Amino acid sequence: MEAATASPRMRRPGWVAGLAPLALLAVAIGLFVLLDAPGLDRIGVPQEELAVERTVLKPGEIQLHVRNEGADPVDVRQVIVNDGFAAFSKSEDEVGRLGGSQIDVAYPWIEGQDYEVILLTATGAGIDHEITAATETPDSDLGFYGLMALIGIYVGVIPVAIGMLWLPWVRGVDQRWIQFLLAFTIGLLAFLGIDALLEGTELAGEGAAAFGGAALVWLGAAAAFLGLAGVDAWLRARRGESSDTKAPGLGYRAALLVAIGIGLHNLGEGLAIGSAYAVGSLALGATLVVGFALHNTTEGLAIVAPVARERSPRLRRLVVLGVIAGAPAVLGAWIGASAYQPALAALMFGVGAGAIAQVVVQIAPQIRDGAGRLLHPLAVWGLLAGLAVMFATGLLVSV
């Protein structure tokens, strides 16, 4: 009897067995590092990879924010600007793996001219960086952030709000055309998702290689897709709601998911706008504002289409949906103009794409016809119309 009672007390918890291999691995890696990788001697010169994440231009000075994307430390010894050596200072003598440094180059640059900057390392390698049409970087004061907020409102909040004014018209159309509008919404979202993936991949190739490059975009997309799916399943279980796509109240959930997906996409869009303005490459002209207005107004239609079946849409809910979809453009413009980081921008574009993909999955069942077909003629025309509208209005926008 005593042996039987003593056995459970002496039994080790299950988590101890789970941690044992991890502890052994930590010890092995620690010994490997302490012994300086025995038997693995370097062959050849170090492979130095240094990426310029951001360029800040001030009168008589060029600031380069760099990051080490390679495995070996990098030590910048000289700076050449347009074939001439320039005096400089740096915040870090040696930049380690994934480390960053600020290099301040004293150089009397001229507004509007192009410059080629070469960073010479201790091994003699050269890292090239081009500055096209040099423009002074705006100071990050209260007026600057106010301007970024105004841009975000112009390109995000106002167009989405105007697009949501289509709600009375949407509620008055025939039920068959509701399916067309939902398919139109899916076409809009599909274009935004593809656009986000393309922009994120491009940004990942420019300065996010150290953090995984394009894999960072797809990781963000997968995390957002699975995260929204988990949240939606939790809400359904908590409220005890069925999977009936025509049940009352589900239109608001679909509209909320659409607003979240569009908001995350507009956050990435704001990042691109803010960073472009910070380096002086964004032309704040009427054409750009009009292009964004036309491009993003259709996003408002995408938000109100799912709530067309609801009996009495509440103004407060609609306002909240508009803020969720449009306001992130303001936040993105602030971040992009003051603390732009390519890896963060690539990740956010991936998150936006994943969220949009989850929204498409949620809305797609609502466009089935009486025979249960998903791609019936009306739905196909709606999808094509959504893609065409976003492509046409997207041609007016260039950041």
C-alpha cells in the first residue's frame, strides 16, 4: 500500500520530459560557442552585406541608417560621394549580425542632384547606395505630423466615408444584385490582397533580407489569416451562432472583417506614403489626391455591401467601421515618415494580405445562388468588375 502511494509522488511532471531535450540542446550550443566552433576554420574573406534602410538629408550632411544583413561583422572605414572621399562619423565602430548603425557624412549636397555613395569596409569591399534628386528631409515637428495626418485623412478616411454613402442605394437594389455587389467586393479585396503581396515582396527585397526577406511577408499573411480565423471561431462559439451566412447580425461581422482587412492594407499604404514624403519623392499634387480618392472610395462600398440585408443599420456602427478601415492610413503615414523600417513595412503588407484573404473566405459563401453555385454568371461578372475597377483607379496612384 505504501509503495502504491509513493509512486505518484516520485513521478516526474510531464513538462520536465519535454524540456529535457531543449536543455541538452542549449548546453551543446553553449559549449560550441565557448570553444569557438572547434574544427570550423574560416576559409576566404568575410562576406559583408550592409543595407541602407533610410537616408536623411540635412544641409551639408547625409545621414545613412544601415543594417548588417550578413553573417560577418562590418566595419565601415571610408565613404566616397560622387568619386570623392568625404569625412564621416558613425554610431557603431563595428556592425554585427542584424545590428544597425547611423553614418553621418559631411557633404555639401545640392538640391535636386543625384549622388552615388560608396561605403568602403575594412576588407576593401564597397557597398553602393544611390540618392536620386536629393531633397532635404522635413523636420519631425508638430506641423509635420499634422501634415501626415491630413494626408492620411485625404487618402484613407474621407474616400472610405464617401464610399459608405452608397448604403441606401445598396439596400434598395434587388436581392440578386446584392450577390453581384458582394462578388464585386470580393474582386476589390482580391486586388488589394494581391497588391499588398507584391508591394510587400518588393520592400522585402530592398532592405528586409536580414529579417527573412519575402518570407517575412508570407509569415505575416499566414499569421493574420489564422489569427482572424481563430477570432471569428471564438466569437461564434461564445455567442452560440450557427454558420448560416444569412442569419441576422452576420452582415455586421462580415463588414467588420472587411473593414479590418482594408484598414491593415491602408496601414501599409500609409507607410509607403509617409516614407516617400520623408525622402522627398512624393508629389503632393491634385492628381495624386484624386487618384487615391477614386481608388479608396470603392473600399467604402465593400464595407457596406455585407450589411445590406440588415434591417436597421446603426449609424454608430457604420462610423466605427469607417474609422477602422480609413484611420490606419494616418497611423501608417506617421510611422512611415518618422521611423520607417523596410522589414516592418513588408510584414504589415503581409498582414494586410492575410487579413484580406480571410475576409474573402468569410464572404464567398454569401454569393452562392439558389443552386449552390459559387461562380454563377452574376458572381463572375461581379468579381471581374471589382478587379477592373481597382486596376483602373490604381493607375491614377503612384507613390
